[in-house]
Amino acid sequence: MSGLFGIYGHPDAKGLIGRGMFALQHRGDDSAGIAISNGKKLIVHKGFGPVKLVLSKEKTKTFHGNMALGQVQDGFCGIEEIEPVYVSHLGQEIAIVFNGGFKNADVLRKSLWKKGTIFRTNSEAEIILHLLAQTREKDLSKALVKVLSRQVEGGYSLILMTQDKMIAVRDQAGIRPLCSGRLNESYVFASETSALKTIGATRIKKIIPGQIITVSQKGQENYAINSNHKAKLSHCIFELIYYSLPSSIFANEEVSVFQRRAGIKLAQESFIPPADLIMSTPDSANFNALGFSKQAGIPIDIGLIRNHATQPGEMLKDKFSITESVVRGKRIILVDDSFVQGFTMRTIIAMLRKAGAKEIHLRIASPPVIKSSCYCGVQFPSQKKLIASTKTAEEIREFIGADTLKFLSIGGLLSCVKCPNDFCIACFAGDHSIIP
Ligand code: SF4
């Protein structure tokens, strides 16, 4: 998963891109990269680790410009895979950041190879750049319409920049998020509304699925990937469950509202054992636990503390600490947002038992993930590592060491969103053919 940020037409583009990317750090902290333009030339800078390390004052002191784009990314890769991907073509320098994936990435790559294309990365961003070059179209917005309407299938958002122009695009099904706003006269784009609010942007709105927004000296111009065809919406429900900050708006609703509702629904669907307290797995399940606590009529307390200072690759048990005074001798209902492999939860439950918890009843505010290989930018582990694809609920309970275990049903999950038909649930339903 990754987070994108772009700013056009601001004298402090360098400072603001750093702040915007920092506000998206929860979407990935293994690497970060930016491109900045002074109107004549792009400078690209990238590195491993969180934003504050990669974009330190020391490392960026020679950068100047009034437009910039950047990406934070999860997943270990080589330095050339860190975005932006950058090329020079027909007198234009082009940098691109991309969040998502293509269903037909392999087909596109093979067909480009056959035409003699040399790739430097495995990224979809680079595929787009090669496809754009092949259109022979100098107007990048028009080239994007040709490429995205005819050749590419998938779920994505992207921001692209030349020396003097910025373009933001969201896929036709609205699978991945992207929004826009204004900072006085400047234009800003980000994966999440919360990042735009952080830098003080106003007039914040989602980019309509299938929309291409170009900003340049001419102002804003809008294009459609395909104006003749309205695709079925298919927002990634994982954006609500886990990826987006609770303060962000996704699919016309604040994420925290959905998460609280999912906690209430989970409590309605679950057997609720006699318990002393509700606890969340911080921070992503906090609102789920609040909803659960309200519905169950059992008080909520803070027994697990997340250490935000840990670095990527840190040991799991170093990421959490336990307030023993809260958990010792208690019957606990622990609420988490999602369940993929089970290792994190097994470690947490072992830590809680060691700290003296008497009973631990685990409740998960989404169904178990049973299908990997989401091609829309989420890197799930391989199918055999998804615990729910090989084990029964009782075997999972035994594996993680909980006293009882209950998941929110697919129907329950969908009852928590305003328009259930507008969401992708393929990794829960087990059928990736249902992603458009
Ligand atoms: S398969 Fe899952 S992770 Fe992928 S887009 Fe659909 S809901 Fe999101």
C-alpha cells in the first residue's frame, strides 16, 4: 500500500510535501520519494525509511521549487522501485507516483517487451510511462485518456508531474482513494482528506472515479478516462477497515463512523461473554472497540499501548506494551479490525496472558481474509499463509490462544456502509473475479 501527495503552485512546495507525506505515513513507512520542480527542471530524491529520515533538512537543503509530488510506500524493494519513477521524453521531464495495481500488468509488460521496451522496475508506474510514450501524443492529458481508457485494467490512483504541470487521476471504479483541495491559490492532491486538512487545505473533495485533473498555468482542466462509459463503483472496503485514518473521508463518509458502526454490529452478531472490560488493538481498532463497548454495555479501557517510535522490521513484541494494572486478573474482550495471518494476534494474546489476563475473548470487526493476490495494490501474504484459507475458526482460536473468537460476517460488514453495492469485498468473499 502507498500514499500519494502533490502540490502545485506554492513557494514552499518542499516544506508542504514533507508535511503532507508525513500525514500519510500510516500508509507506508518502508520508503519515501519526491520530485520537485522549479519550473525548468525536476529533482528526484528517494530513500528507505520514514519521511522524516528520507526528507531530512540536511538531505533536501538544495531543493527549491513551487510544485512537488511524493509517495510513501510499504514493502521492501530495491532503490529503483521507490517512486517517483522519472523519465525524460519529447523534451518533457515526467515523474509519476502510483497507488494500486493493474489486473493486466503482466500482459502489458510482455507486449511492451516484445516491442523492445527496457524496464528498470516492476512497477505499474513505469508501464504507464512506456504506454504514454507509445501514443506519440505530446499532450499528456490526452495521452493518459488513450492509455487508461483502452489499455489498462485495474484499481489505482496516480499523480504525474512535468516541469510545469501536474495531473491527478483516479480509476473508474474508485477502488483506490484520491482527493483534491486548495491552499489559497495552490492546488493540492492526496490519498486521504486528513493529509490535506493537516496542511490547512480548503475546498477538499474526492476526485470523482474516472476523472483526470490537470493543473497548469492555464488553471484546472478536467478530463474523463472514458466519458462514454460509467463503470460500476467498487471502493476497496479495506480503506475503511484499516488503511485510511479514522479522520479521513472515504466513499462519502468519515472512516471513524464506519469503524464505530462495525464495532456495534460485531457486538450484535457475537456471543458476548461475561467480561470486565473491552480493549482495542491500537490504533486501528480503537473506534471498533468504542462501538462494541457501547453496544455491549461493558466499559472500555486501555490495556495495550502501541509504540509509535518503532522502525520498520522491529520485533512485534517491541511494538506493543501492556498496562498490567488494567489487565491483571481481568476477563477481557479484545477487539481488532482485521485478521490476516494471526501471528500478531498470537503474540499479543501471549503478552496479555503473561501480564495476568484471566480470559481473552477475541472479536474481529471484519470477516477473515481468505483470498490473497488482490491486484489493486494490497500486498497480502500468499494464499497458504492466510490462516483462514486453511484453518477452521476453532483451529484459528487454538492457534492464537484465545478463549473464544468471533468475526463480523460479510453481511454484517456490508450493513455498515451506506451503499453496499459500491464496495469491493473480494478478499473476504474469495472471488477476485468480482473486482472490476
Ligand atoms: S480484494 Fe480486498 S484489498 Fe483488494 S480491492 Fe478488494 S477489498 Fe480491497
